[in-house]
Amino acid sequence: MEIHQAPALQQDRELSAQVARRDALLSGVVDVATAEGTWELHKDKWHRSLLTLRLKDRFNGQTTADFAPEELQNESHMSSRFNVLKSALIRVGHWRELLRQLFSTIREWSRELPGTPHFEEDAIELYEERSGRYEVPRLIITSNGQSMRIEPVAAWVVGADGRVDMKGTGGPLILIYRETEKRWFYFQQFPAAEIPLTKDVFVRLAEACLNG
């Protein structure tokens, strides 16, 4: 595992040395060969020093966490927090891969929409308590002059294993993922129901979302 320090942290020699002494612990706990970590130093809103650790791996995982410098002194505390980050790194990597697969399927299904749909992807940042900040793709579909966004909301969802919203003139319409069944569902609110997401269901939802 590669671990780096941003220039601002390197300039603070004492704090840089304290962080470096925890690198072996970080590498041992995270134990993901493809992972890379970067420590950054900045000020919080009260102008106190704050450390940020950014982890990513080559298989989609991303996670961030903030640390007060005094936390570095407690090895068992740091080990516990690094364990949480490892779990989040793996979970976010899986989540981002699920989104890639979903967007690929949606592009195929969208051929059933009127006209010639246009696709665009950009990146948005999510913040979740368990993972900190990470980036996810957002898919924008334009059909017959109307646009909708397929926008990830969260990987950690009460009662599900991920949520994506369809937003346009109509909506938002909620899609949820269930790991136990390894498939997506449309979460219908009124009346409450979970409907397996198929091509026909998606096209119906997309038309409602595009046209209101």
C-alpha cells in the first residue's frame, strides 16, 4: 500500500513525523494491495489543525476521514478507525461498480425511449457518515428535448443496500438495490411496493420522469 503526505503536511515537520509513525499501522490494518492513501493538513472552521486521510484503490474504492492530531497518540483508537475505513473502502468500491453496471443497462434500455436519446455522465460527490466523501457518476438522459438525471443518493440505506433517484419534470422516483437478491427495484411510495426493475418498468418510469 502506498501512503503519501500532501505538501502542507510535509511542511509541519513535527506533525508529519507523527503521521508517518502511524503509516505501518494503516498499511497493516487496511491491507489492500491496490490501495493508496494520502494524508492532508488543513484548518477547521475554528482554525484548528485537522488531518484528512483519503483512501482509494484501483478497483473503484474511495473513502475519506478527518482526524484531530491528538487522535494519533492512541494506537487502539486509530486501529479501530482504520478498520472502519477499510470496510468503507470495500463497500464504496462495490457500490461504484454496481452503479457502472446499472448505468450500462439503463443506456441499453433507453433505446426504447422516443427519438434518439442523448447520454452524458458527470461526477458528483456524496458524503456518508461511514465513508466520508467519495465521488460517484451521475447519468443525464435527454430525450425529445426533455432531460432527467439518474443520480446516486447513498450506499448505506435503511432497509436496502443502495439508493438511486430518477429526477426530472416528474419524480423523484426511487430505485433501491438489494444485495440478497442482487437486483434493483423501483420503490413505489403510494401504495407502498417494491417492483423489480425491468426494461418495461424502467421505460415507464423514464417517460413519467421526463414528461411529468
